[in-house]
Amino acid sequence: MSRPICQDPAAYFAAFLALPHMGPSRFEKLFSCFDGNPEVAWGSIGLAACEGVGIKGAEYEALAAVWERYDPVAEAVRIREAGIAMVTVLDDAYPALLKEIIRPPWVLFVRGVLPKPDMPLLGVVGTRKVSPYGLQVIPPLVKDICHRGIGIVSGLALGVDGIAHRAALDACGYTVGVLATGVDEASIYPRDHVRLSRDIIARGGCILSEFLPGTAPEKYYFPQRNRVISGMSLGVVVGEADERSGSLITAFCALEQNREVFAIPGPITNQLSRGPHMLLKKGAHLLASIDDIIECFPQYAGGVLSSAVVRGPLDEISKTIYDSLTEEPTHVNEIAVRTGFDMATVNATLTMMELDGWTKNVGSMRYLRVSGPL
């Protein structure tokens, strides 16, 4: 018997995130029972299946109430109409290093252009209350990293995160903001960085999250977010941080994921030096200049490299769809008419083309061509 094909895996992966009491370990057990097909798993939810993964009684009743009224396909349309792409762990566009961690997010919600799966990235994290010393040393280091063709990943938080994103943009580099909320503009936290999120997207980077659009910040979401920052990265740079800083969680996640950890030393009189100094005692690399990073990653030693996103070649279907587009927004229905492709093919191809920077979703399922060399 052939394996059932799921037309839109992202829609069903996202749907499971809406179910209460369906955590990662329970989902993986359920998923494995149905040949790794999220659509079949979704349609097979029932008391017996849920009891098999430990969901019963009041938990099952709460889950079933949401399941009965939730329409995965309609919700996926709503998400995409808002200009949010969905990339699953099954997709080639999913960040390659992130696939390697324990329990990677099933689906990423993305606004902007994802990095190529093999693009080198470094996480940069630290305190929300940066000292004059931090303001002096962190931006030049970030710019040097970007000038080597390495992108910057951070959490869009106040302080070091925001400084790192801005320094990357100033260097014409690539940067990713990983959120502990939904990526829709109404959910972005902190609100002071809504403008920064817009700038990141406008300059060819992206913001992403494993949380459904509309998800508000919760304290326990931030450590979960931190493992994605480190998971996407070759290593993590810790700027200023005290000994109880949440940024140290990111560093410890990096160590568990077999990533490199770099710590920027600081004055011993500054409390914000205690976190990096503790990491140095535990074996982190001392980071005083770009040379300390190149020592770990010598493949980036040769000259100043462009950090711009390189767009991949278009296959035959993508090329046909690209040729059907103009600089004016075109609805997906019209694209299907112009190309003769079915809607599932058009939607899936447009998502990948947007992540590669060939198209732009301007909302309401309308796309326009992004000019550039073929």
C-alpha cells in the first residue's frame, strides 16, 4: 500500500500547535503511529489514539473541543494571507543545523526571507541593560562577523539583541530575529522593536517563531526560543550578562547542541562581566576580535565576503510562475490561471520562492515579482 500524501503538511503541523496538552513528546508518539503523515494523524485523533500518548480525562475533553472546531486548511490560508510563510521540518528550506537538535520545531512561521539552509550563522545574545563598554565593543564585533559572510541570529530583545540586529543591518549583513511570540506584528514583543522587525524584513532578513501567530509572550516561552537561536547557529556569542541572565540559557543550549560558545570578556568591576567570565571558566572561547572566531571557523578566513542572501536557481515550475508575475500584486487564483498549475502546486512553489527572495507576499494571497538576475 502506498503512503498517503499530505497536500499541505504545514497546515496540519500548525494545527497540532493549537491543541491543548499536545506537547512535543506526545505529538511525536502520535505522529509515529500514522506513518509520519500529519494529515492522517490529525484525522485520526480520538480517545483511543490520545490515550495511547497519555491524554485522557479532562485533558482529552479540552483537546477534543478545540479539535472539533479547528479547520487546519482554513487557518493555514488565514496565516498565509497575513504574509506569513510556514516551513516544516520536512522541507529543504528548513535551516539545516536546526534539524539536528533534539525535537526541532515541527513548523516555523516566517516573515521575510529565510537564510539558505547551509548559510553560516552565529547567535549573539546578552543583557537587556547594556553598559557603555558593551555599546563600544559589541557593534564592531558584529560588523566584522557580517563582513565574513556570517549572518547574525538573536532574539529581538532589548539590549544586546537589538544592538546585534542593528549592527548587522548597518554592515549590510543578514540577520534573523527569533521570537518567543507569534510573528504577526500585533504579537511582537517587546513593542519597542516593532520598527526593528520591519527593518529586518525590509533589508532581506527575517523574523521567525515556532509559535502560532497571535501567541502572546509567556515567561516559559523564552527558554524554548533560546534553543532555536543556538540550534540555527554554528555558535553563540555572549556579550554582557550577569550570572542569572537568560542569555546564559542560550549558551548552555549551545553546549548541549555541540555548538561553539564565545564570551566577550569585560571589566572585573562590572557585574555584567560575570556571565561571560563564568562561561570562560567553563571552557568558552574568549572573544576579543574576529580572529578568535576565525580560529574556530577557518573556512571564513579568506578576505571579506558578501553577507547578502544568494538566491538559488529557479526550477521549471518556479520559472514559469516567476514569468507570470509582474511588479503589480497578482492573486494566486490568477497565477494558477496564467500558468495552468493546480492551486496546491502554486501555493507550495510561491512559499519556497518567497523564502528564496524571488517573490513577495503583500497580503490577501497576492504576490509580486522581486526583480533580480535569473
